[in-house]
Amino acid sequence: MSALPSGWAEARLDELADVRLGRQRSPKNHSGARMRPYLRAANVTWAGLDLADVKKMNFSEQESDVYELHPGDVLVAEASGSASEVGKPALWRGEIEGCCFQNTLIRVRSRGPIPEYLRYFILGEARSGRLGDAAPGVGIHHIGSSRLSAWRVAVPPVNEQRRIVAAIEEQFSRLDALEATIERLVGKFERGRGHIGALRRSVLQHAFRGELVPQDPHDEPASMLLERIAAERPAAAQRRRVTA
């Protein structure tokens, strides 16, 4: 990762969030007393979640505690037949009550950074091809929870994270409108769509180099956020042991 702007920090993803692979699907869970909706890789697209086809399987009470999704969770496609599709992320906003997730997805649950910021950061890494390049496999490429956990994340101050998210969404909204205009005028013109994709990648690259929004010298440095997360991790681990 290149030099970071002043006030930014860098950390492994698992220092910033709980990173967990979903529950494996097996024939014994096709029926049972606790059938729950669950998401899989097919529900995650580049544009976000597609909830048109959500399947169900049985989760025990303890499994539900572990695998139930909470609003703000980022879901990342763990594998694909195409390396360029590995790492697609989507943000869960609590659309379906009691929904869980399968092991074709990795859940990233933030301990401090804004979930939308983590989603856009992972989107940038996936769109650039870096996640796909790190996903080995023959036929199916897997990023794996351990490799994703170790991924280095650029962390701006929290207020700057908010400004970056707002700026990305504003730029993407403009690109959506431009793409719709291109399709309306000339149909699905692949060259034009390719230009839009390149512009989206450019927006994300500038965002995570600190070049999309101006910095505010009064923002609390990201290093202080990392210190708070590090201080809270032992207590959180103890709570998990007590409730296990």
C-alpha cells in the first residue's frame, strides 16, 4: 500500500472487524424445526444484494447466534469460477428478519470503522482485481477467510470516512445516470459501459488514496480509533467465551 495521508492508519481487516466464514450447507439441514432464511454468493452482486431468491435451511439455536446477520454486516463473495468476481461485497441492512449466511460468503462485522466505508474499500480491492489475484484455485478461485482477515486496510479518521462514503455515493449516482443515458441512446454499447466501469474504479482508487475529499486537520487521527478497538477486543473475546 502506498504512503497514507496524514491522520490515516493501516491495519489488518481482522483488527478492525470480526471476519467469519458462513455455515456449510449439508443435506441434514435441508429440513428441521428451525428453518431460517440464509444468503449465499448468488445473492451478492456488484450493485448490492439481490434478494429475489433466498433459500432456507435448518440452524440450531447456537448456530443462529453465530451466523445470524446484523444490520451493518458486510457480506463478501468468498469464491467464484472467475477470479475477477471474487470479493464482491454487499451491505446487509436487516432486510429479512433472522437471516443467516452460508459458507460461500464471508461476513465482515465492523468493530469501529463505518460499515459503508469497509464495503467500499473491499469493493475497490475487488474491482481492481487485487482480491482475485490473491485467490488461488483451479476452476474455482477462493479468497478464504484467513487471507481476507489479513488484508491491509487504509483507515482514515471516522469523520473523513463519512465524507468519503458520501462522495463515492454522489459520484456513483452520477455515473448511474450517465450509464442509463448511454443505454437509452445507443443500447448496451459495451465500449461505453467499459468506460463507466473504469470511471467507477478511478473513483474508488482516488477515495482510498485520500484524494476524493479534502482532509480536516481537526479530525481525530485514525490511530486513536485503532487504539480503542485494540483496547476493547479482550473484553469482547471474554464476552464470547462466557456466552459460548
